[in-house]
Amino acid sequence: MITFDRVTVRYTEDGPPPLRDVTLTVEEGELCLVAGRTGAGKSTLLRAINGLVPHFTGGTLHGSVTVDGRDTRRHPPRDLADVVGVVGQDPLSGFVTDTVEEELAYGMEQLSLPPAVMRKRVEETLDLLGIAELRDRPLRTLSGGQQQRVAIGAVLTSHPRVLVLDEPTSALDPTAAEDVLAAVTRLVHDLGVTVVLAEHRLERVMQYADRLLYLPGDGRVVDGPPAAVLAGVELAPPLVELGRLAGWDPLPLSVRDARRRAAELRGRLGEGAPPAPAPAPDPTTALSARKIVVRYPGTVAVAGVDLDLQVGQVVALMGRNGSGKSSLLWAVQGSGPRQGGAVTVTGAAGAVDPKSLPAHQARRQVGLVPQTPGDLLYLETVDGECRQADQETEAAAGTCRALLDQLTPGLPGDRHPRDLSEGQRLALALAVQLTAAPPVVLLDEPTRGLDYLAKRQFVALVRGLAAAGRAVVVATHDVELVAALADRVIVMADGEIVADGSTAEVMLASPAFAPQVAKVLAPAPWLTVDQVATALVAEREPA
Amino acid sequence: MTDTAVDRPATADPRMTDAAVDRSTTAGRWSARWSAWRLPRGLHPGAWWLWALGLATAASHTTNPLGLTLLVAVAALVVVRRRGHAPWALAFRMYVWLGVVIVAMRVVFRIVFGGGQGEHVLVRLPEIPLPEWAAGIRLLGPVAAEQVLGGFYDGLRLATMLICLGAANALANPKRLLKAVPGALYAVGTAVVVALSVAPQLVESVLRVRRARRLRGASGRGTRAFRGVALPVLADALDRSLALAAAMDSRGYGRTAAVPAGQRAVTGTLVLGGLLGVCAGTYGLLDTAGPGYLGLPLLLAGLAAAVGGMLLAGRRVRRSRYRPDRWRLAELLVAGCGIAAAGLTMLAGTVDPELLYPPVSPLTWPELTPLLLLAVAVAAVPAWLAPPPTPVPRDRT
């Protein structure tokens, strides 16, 4: 179906090529997963399939890419529209019309299909993806998962034989991601569509994949069955790491696989349990919020929430999209709307409410890194941003740069912030906010678009902040991250707190929030691979 | 239309006379037709625009406050009964407020700048003396009822015309109107649609970045603050438009039918030559000194050439339309109502002009003429005649 024949892509003459001498074939009806670190060339590979590379992006492509017998050299993307459907990372920015039904018809209008055919296909697609009740809705009012399904539907109506999806679930909460993935697997199994899908969170999709294309970052593509390829990959999802630890072969790809083999491992671990986290020596309250209310026209985002943050504690704030996590963070920081309640931050300056302070003093009490960290940055170079941060907080020159070097050593100072990787940009934004030395740090969805290595660094970084005596809150959907990072988990729904307790308590109580390791080793209370590894080493040593 | 040749239904009651059967089945057909007519659907936007332009034309031909108020009431009635649930449908209120502001401004201007004198002085404001070179302009001074009333009539006429256009905006989806453009202008239509959807996104990202800037302690004033907001917003907009362009390209936007080079040249020549002809023709028409053939004939010839070229160019755009708005009887009637209202008002103007332009001095109570009333009644008919809008979609699930 898709053939890459000795493909090399270069965007600049002297830089390293994102793809070097790649030869591969994707058969019809396969679900093919593309994985690799940020910037390893996943998007380049995906965009080469329908000719966006190089027709749209520029650069040069040597070799040939053939889709369904059509060479992308002679067929620009628009002439491949009836064969390849592409859905980008942010579905909203790819929408051309303004209602669901018109968006579904747009591609067919371009192919000049007869009206009767269009009418029929729109109805079929609405049913296929379970979005029939959304047909008249404006696209902007849909939730993230609905938008993603509409975007998939909008390319499906042209009946493409190949579907290319670039991180379709990266911005979604676990349930919405399940909906989208269920729709995708249905397409593969029922319609025989060939799907090529890039994803950072392999734990979500690897069980559905027929094969894996792994990009190590040097221009090569490692191609093979998922279990075989993952065996040679340095950082992998928790399930695979657990399989390696236990010496399972082939590696498990789904919780079911792992659970069926885990009886022996469960026996080895026996009645043991991970050591309870040492209670903080003196639990001092860094921030206490009472009866926080945030209202938007027509909705109550936060309905009278109480929140206490302890010094040296990392709190994970979870809940589906729209449950009020961001609103709560912004209200606590004082920059967002807050219709009721009180916040007290106990810092060096005594007890104050950040809302009552001007913005430049509020950030000394509570530092917040928003969902898109790039919004905080506006200068041309990393050094420029650091200098500006020192100036605006009246800190000693070099404070911000020193913080940045602690977070990610060796970031070139003349680099433009927009050219940094997601993880580096997050670190820079965090360093800028930490320059004001706030005792409380809030992070809103920081791990979007981070790969496993970057997430591991992020965990170390946040633990470091907590160890230095800060109270940290991380709002996130990523259960695996929470299992590795947090001391305490708060779950929100409809603007209220529905669960609040230690990480083990909350995560083991419900299957929706349980990390993969917990699902495999239940009922024993293990959360992460690291815990299991430590326990296994300890078991071996005394013997 | 009465249908006499009706097949007798098999189940007809044998006691019924033929005439009764005919009547009942005819009634049945009519009720079936009526219920099909009443099916909720969106009317062709062109019909609403023609109706609204008719109303606006009617308003421009009178300063009678009673007639104008009735026209505003009619526009409001039709909007309330036939608007959809879309965001633009709520814009009507804004137009009404704008109308109120216009009327108030006109009256205030008349009071401040004096202008017309009248006998019935309401209040004497102190006149502000102006230097000699500003002679002829009076600031404040005595305020006469005639002068205020004149301003009110003028403002009301302008406000009514604006509110009529606002009604069209609330009733018709502006984007659907763009969909009805001919093939040759398709690319222009798409550009406008995209631009319309970019505006709210831009506002959103300005708000988001401004919020983020506050997190860094920015005060939100001065050139540095402007730069801090403008740069991320621009970068964001650029990223988004690139993503949109890539999405449109990969979904087949811009696929063209193969056209021989010769035909392309002919199309280009026709359009360009035609437009030049239109320019020259207009000039000739306005310039009385020029020879006659440079006027109307050249204008018409240029127009014909340009239209022909566009039709040819439209053939090159190969695309179909999903559920196009069709021009049916209801559209014809709605547009007809608007045009009839305009025609009736003009007729009323020729029959008794002084009633349509009631004099402010001497002060007289405005009166309505039967023709003007008829025009208003005809304009209101679409409130019942037009099919109802599609029901509100279910809320967020």
C-alpha cells in the first residue's frame, strides 16, 4: 500500500537529515505505529506519505514514496486526497468550515462527488464514528475527543485507503482517548483501512498495532513487530519495562498478556508492599484555599473547593477535560477569575492572598506555568528571556540561567525559544517562573508532547523542586506520570473534588486511574516498575 | 389553484357526495402541501437579504416616524419568529442598540450645533461665543422643538435602514451566502470564510497570551507589553494558518480540471478586457463631453465580456456542493414581500408625499396612509410564510 524506496529527506543542506535511506513497505489493512523521541522525524515520515513533504514543507526528498501505485513526486497532496486522509495534531486548526456536517462534506466537495453520494456518505460516517448527535453543532463548541473524531470523519468521507494520524490522543483525557482509539481500531477491522499513527504514549496504542516503526533519531527507521522492536528500545512504556525486568519473552503489549504471565512474579513479590513514603518531617501548610468558586457565563467551573498544599509535597490534580482543573489553578494563582473564597499563602512575606497583590508580586507567592508554556516567552533568544526574567523579578543577574542549567544543563543561549523541543521550552518557562522564587509552583498539563525520556527528566526535576521545600501541583491526565511523581492525588469532577488521598490510595481504588503495573500486579499495591525493581533487588540481597 | 380532477379514494364513505369527496381530498392535498411547506429548514440567504433590502429601501423613502417604527417592529417580529440558534442570530439586539445610539447622536448634534431655527423653544441653553472666522456655526443656544424633531426623524430613518440590514444578518448565515457565489469566485469565497473563522481564534489567543503575561508580572501597558502579546499571538496565528493550509491541501483543495493553454489565454483576455471595458464605459457614461459610443454600449459590452470570462473560468473549478440552498417558492415569496413593501412605499410617496415626509414646521402630528400600512403588512408576512428554522441542536452531552 505504502512503499518508501531509499528515501532521504533534508530540510537544510548541512543539517542531519530527519530520514536517511529509509526503505519500508506498509501492507494493506495494517495498523502501523510510529514511535520515537520528539524531533526524531515522526512528523516528517507521516507527511511524506501524502506528499506534504516536500511539496508543502520544502526541503528535498531523494528516493521515492509510492501510495496505492501513485508516486508522490508526480502527485501533489491535493491529488492524493482520495487515497490518503491526514489528520494533524490539533484538529481545530485543520477545520475549514464551521459546523460538523459541513466539515464532513468539505473533502468530498473538493473531489466533486455527486450530491446524492455526499449525502449518503455523511450519514454513514456520522454513524460509524458515533457523532450523529453532533451534526449541527459548531466545531468550536465540541470537546477535544469529539473534535478529534470529527476530524477523522472529515477525511474518511472521501473513502481514503490510508489514514495518517499524528498524535491523535495527545491532548485527550483517558476516556476520550479510548473513544478515539476504539473508532480507529473499528476502521482497521471493519473497513480494512490502512492506518499509520504516531504516538508518544505507547501504552495506549501498542496493543492494537500490527507493527512498529521506531525512529531512534539518527535518520534510521527500525521496522518490525511491536514486541520485537520494543525489546531493543531504551525507554519504553511501563508494561514493556516490567516485562524486561521479569524476563518475559515475547514482551507483553497489553495488560491482559502481562497479567496472564505475571503469576510467577506476583509469587516472587509475595506479601511485600512498596515502602510507604516517609511522612514529611514537619507538615507545614504552604497554601490554603477555602471555598474557591469560579463561574463562567452559563457554567460553574469550580464549585466551592477547599485545597491545602504542604511544603515539600507534589500533588497531582486529575479529572476529565473541563472538570475545572485549570480554572482552579488560575484562581489560586490570582490571575484568573475567582468569584468567591479565600487563598492564603504562607511564605517568607507572611500570610497573604495573591489575588490582592499586583501581578509582579503575586508571582513571588505562586508561580504558574500555563498549558502552552510558549505563551510566557516572547524574546528572540534563550539568554534574552533569562535576562528579562532577572530584571522583572529584580533578581541577581544570572539567577534564571543558573536555574535553567539545573533543570536542563547546556541549553544553547542563542537559540530561539520556538526552536526548542517541547521539554526544553517547558524547562525554560519553568526557570523563568522560578526566578521569582515562589514557595508554591503550579503546572498546568506540563507533559503534553513529552517523550518517555523527557518525562523521566521532568519527574526528577519536579521531585527536586519539592525537595527544595516548594509545594508543587501538577494538573495532568497521564496516570503513569502521576504514579511515578506524586505524593498525593486529587480528582476533580464537575468543579468539585471527588477524591483526595495518597497516590496509592486513589490510584488503586479505581481502574480508570490505575497505572498499568497496578493492573498487572493487583491486588498487590505496586504502582511503578521502579518500585518492583527495588523490591526484587532487596529480595535477592538478603539471601 | 383548485384541483377538480381528483381520483376518488377507494376507502371513501359511500354516503358522501362527489363534491364532498372532492373537497375533502383537495383539502387533504393542501394540508399535506402545507405541512411539507412548514418543515423546518434554513431559507436561502439571498431571499432574506432581498427582503431586508426591500425594507431598507422602503425606510429610505419616508421620514414618517409611525411608518419607520412599524418597519422596525416588523423586522424585529420576523427575526424573533424565524431566526436560528447560531451565534450570528443573536447579533440583532446589537443592531437595535446601534440604531438607538444613532438616533440619540442625531438629536444631540442638532442641539449642540443649533442649525434649524423653530418657534417652539423648549429650553434656552447658554450660547457659547465663537470667534469671527467660525461665523455661521452656532454652539448651543435656544433649543427648538422643530429642530429636535428634525434630528429625530433623520436619525430614525438611518437607524431603521441599519436595523433592517441587521435583520438580514441575523436571519441568514453570512457564510452560506458566500457559498452561493459562482465558481470563478470560489477561491475568493474560501478566503473570506477562512478569514472570518480566524478572527475569533485571534481574539482567543490574545486573551490567552495576555493572561500568561500577567503570570510573568507584566502590567499590560506600554510598548514592551504590546510586544509581549503581539509576538506570541502572531507566531500562533502563523502556525495555525500553516496547519490549515496543509490540511486544506491534503484534503484536495485546489484540484483543477486540466484546461488547454489556449482556453486559459482566452479566459484571461476576456476577464481583463471586459473589466477595462467596464471602467472605460463608466467613465464615458459620466463624462458628457465624450462621444456616445464610449458610454452605455461600451459598459454593456465590457460587462458581457467579463461575465463570459468568469463563466469560462468557473468551468475550471471542479467541485460539487453539499446540500446547496435551493431557490423555492418560499424564497420567492419572502423576497417578493420585501420588494413589494419597497414598491408600495414608493407608490405612497408619489400619491401623497407630504404624509411620508411630515413637515416639522409647523409642528403636525404624523399620519399614516393606507398604502404605507399595506406596505408594512406585506413586509410582516414572512414571519408566518417563511418555513421555521431548524430546531436547536441538543446541548453538550
